[in-house]
Amino acid sequence: MLETLYLIAIIVEAMSGAIAAGKKQMDPFGILIIGTATAFGGGTLRDVVLDNHPLVWVEHPEYLLITTFAIVVTIFIRPLVRYLTEAFLVLDAIGLITFSIIGAQKTLELGHGYLVASIMAVFTGAFGGVLRDILCNQVPLVFRKELYGSISFLSAWLFFGLCMTSLSMHACILITLIAGFVIRMLAITMNLNLPTFNFDNKN
Amino acid sequence: MLETLYLIAIIVEAMSGAIAAGKKQMDPFGILIIGTATAFGGGTLRDVVLDNHPLVWVEHPEYLLITTFAIVVTIFIRPLVRYLTEAFLVLDAIGLITFSIIGAQKTLELGHGYLVASIMAVFTGAFGGVLRDILCNQVPLVFRKELYGSISFLSAWLFFGLCMTSLSMHACILITLIAGFVIRMLAITMNLNLPTFNFDNKN
Amino acid sequence: MLETLYLIAIIVEAMSGAIAAGKKQMDPFGILIIGTATAFGGGTLRDVVLDNHPLVWVEHPEYLLITTFAIVVTIFIRPLVRYLTEAFLVLDAIGLITFSIIGAQKTLELGHGYLVASIMAVFTGAFGGVLRDILCNQVPLVFRKELYGSISFLSAWLFFGLCMTSLSMHACILITLIAGFVIRMLAITMNLNLPTFNFDNKN
């Protein structure tokens, strides 16, 4: 199940990177690079930081072909992109939680503790988008909007909690996915954000 | 001694990252991430580049709790931040030299030469701030202001020179710290900058 | 031959980084850091991603002295820089193809396939410039201009194709260099760009 969800996640992330790059007037090559970096950047950062080699896309370059295909399709359907915003948000939410669970699980398997694993969930889930925004020269959105990174973090801890019960791994993954997805959808539809603070003036 | 100074250094760096992120209207989660990246980014870059695993914060996640606490405190005392600017600059100078000495020393212990060790001093001392500025989407300050990175570099070479004398390691660290600190304070109070050049027009 | 070309490549890249940093009003230390990062950033990213340690400049710090010298010279000759634009473009094109061939070849030697090797060609050839632009806080030029990254990619595949023939390695390198160089020069003189797309409005 995670395998299928992982494929959806990298495809959605690649498309979101391609759209962001396209809006910055990048050429197709730039769109390809940034889409690919968005899809694999989070996992790459996690594995470099944990010294977990070979990287996923180095070992399985076929994943690169899948995201490349998704990016090329995105370029061709770009007049339709605006009509797909809602579908994208749904798929992106699934991708976020999937990446978070995979990141947390891999880190635990490498023998690290829960705190490090929950940070790796955020790296895997949210840092593809951070990389996308850095490469497009804009302030990373995930630090400002709709609980994105915090949902990744919370999903990891929910997953750890469920793993301590007698539930099967499948059930743990499914419950985490559904709960994380619902919170993310609520955050978007209700436009929930964490508060921001005024560091310049008194408040 | 270095241990205590290291704790001060990561706390100060974390707070400086939190303040920068707060000024960019990031939410608490973004502030937490950027504060943490500022505290550990330089050492992480050094250890990734030198293939020195596990990383400090992966092996000692308790450091992450310390910086998280410092960041949360920063958010709560934000109306006071402006009054603490001078205290911050003093602590940040101590942090810069501490990080530089630690970075240089670790690199030598790994068997590398002085040139590489002095570069790692700069990575450790100054790149947390570079990462902070990249994540906040601004031109890295340390490349422009008050000898920041260059003091890190010079401190490393002073430290190497002292280590060749018959002084104890403690004395070497202390002298480097004091000398680096004094130069940094002079640079700030006298607004010393390295010259910048005009690459666009004749000069 | 590749050895000599590699030296030219890192010198040219270092100078291009120094010029970009100088235009951003960085101090000499910032110019030095960004010039060095431009020269070695692409290869460093490749080797970190492939877990190929020690890094080139960690093992051969003497290369750092060469680029430092080139950067210092750049600062001194800055009034002349504008008259050297064409010479720079020629040398930079040689550097791009050289880096690409070296990146591809090293990756194959590490046992990876062609797809990964061609991506590493792009990393090695073009990501020094990406890093330069991120550190200077501008949208990476190589994603937008004159086929830069795509020539790196195509050079790698041309090189792979030639290696399958009975040509000597020297001949393969030389042909790739000349072909890539000619395409790059044509792209510049004819102002060839890949098309960009409008993702915001219908088109």
C-alpha cells in the first residue's frame, strides 16, 4: 500500500514543482529539474543526513522516469492546471502524510529514536516543497501556510502511538493517513494557520 | 569548557534564527524549523561534507530539546527582543568563535589538514546564519557585514598557531576565544567592514 | 587532458562566482566563499549524493589555493571584467562540458547506470552556478537561459554513445567537448533558449 501511495506522492510533488517553476518562466529543463527536486528532495535530504546510501532514486532510477513523465504531462496540460487545483490539494495531502510515514518508518528502522524519526518525517514530507521554493527564489510556503509541516510532525507521532498498540502495521498506516488527511483538509477549507508574531513592534 | 560554550552557541544561534523567521511572518512551526536549522546547520554541513556520521543532533537529540526550549522562550519574550540586541551580539560573538574552534578541532581529529580545518571552522561558525538567510530568502548577511566569516577563519588559524606552542589545550581555546571575541566586538562597535567593490562600473 | 581542462573549469567557475558576488556588494570574504562554492559546489553535491568520499577539495586542498588565487586576481582586475565577457563565455562553455564529462565518467566508475550518470553530469556542470545564484539570492539563471543545463545533459549522452564505439577514450572526450562547445556557442550567439510557458493564463 505504501508503495502505491509513494508513487502518487512523488508524482504529485513533481507536478507541484513543475507548476511553480513554470510560473517563474523557467524553460522545460528548469521545470524538469525543479519538479524532480521537489519530488525527491525531501527523501534525499533525509538519507544524506542519516547517511543512508544509496539514495532511493540512485538505486531506482526508474522512479525518475515516472516523475519525468508526470512533469512532461504537466507542461502539456498547463491550460487545465487551474481547474485541477482542488484535485491537487487532495492528492498533495495524501502525498504529505505518505512521505511523513515513510520518513518516520525508515528512520526507526535505521535504529534512531522517535524524536529524530519525527524530524525525518518533516524532512521527507515538507522539504521537497522547501527546496522548490528556494530554487524558485521565494520564501518557503510550508513555513507559513495551513499547518503543512506541523501536520507532518503530528502524523509521525500519531503513527508512533498507533504502533505501540496491538493494531497491525496496515491499520496503523491507514489510520494515520486518514487522520492526517482530514486535519489537512480541515486546515485548508477553514483556512487554518498557526498564528504569526510581530517581532518588529510591540504586541 | 567547550561543552558549556557549545550549549550557549546553539542556544544563541537558535534564538537568532527564530527572530529572523519571526520577522518574516513565519508561523511557530517555521520559526522552530529555521531556529533549529540556524543552530545545527553549520555543523551538519561540516559533517556531511566530511562524511562524519552520525551527526551531532542525530546522536544527541536532547540538544534539539534545548534549542526548541530556547526558541519557544524567544517567541514568548519577543516584545523584549529589541532591548536585548546588545546582549545577543555579545553571546553571538562567543558562539561564533566557539563553533569555529570546535569545527577546526573536529576536522583535525578526523585527520585533515589545516586548510580544510579552517574552512570547516567557517562552515561551523558562519553557515548556520547562511542557511537562516537562505530559508528567509535574503542575501546572506555574513558575506557582507562586520568581518563575521573572516573572524571565524582567522580564529581557526590563531588556534592552530597556539596549538603548536607548549600551551595547554585549555589555554589555546581560551586565548582564541578572547582574541576572536575582542576583534568581533571591535568590528561591531567601530562598524568595521571589509571593503566592497564595484563590479558594474569603473572604480 | 581532462586534468588540465578541470583546472580551467574550476578557475573559470570561481571567477564567475566572484563576479556575481562582487555585483551583490559582498565583501572580499563573501566573494571568496561564493567563488569557491561556484567552483566546487557541483562536484560536492554529486559526491555527497553518491556517498563518494573524500570530496575532491577535501582530498586535494591545493585546488582551493588555485581558485583562491583566481578569485583574488578577479577582484584586482575588476575594471577589466566587462571587456572579458566574451573570453569568459568561451572558457565557461569549456568548463561546462568538462565538468559534465567528468561527472558522468565518475558516476559510471562508481557502478551506476547511464540515467544517474547523466544527472550527475548536470549536477557537476550546472549546480555550481545554481548554488552561486542561491547564495546571491537570485533565481538560478541556468534554469532559464541558453540551454545551459540541457547541453550538459546532452553532452553526457553523446559521450555515452561515443564510448560504445571503438573510439579511444581520448577521442570520445575530444569529440564531446567540441560538439558541446559548438552547440553552447551557437546557443549564445543565436540567443537560443528553450521555450517558456505561461502557467498563469491560458495560452
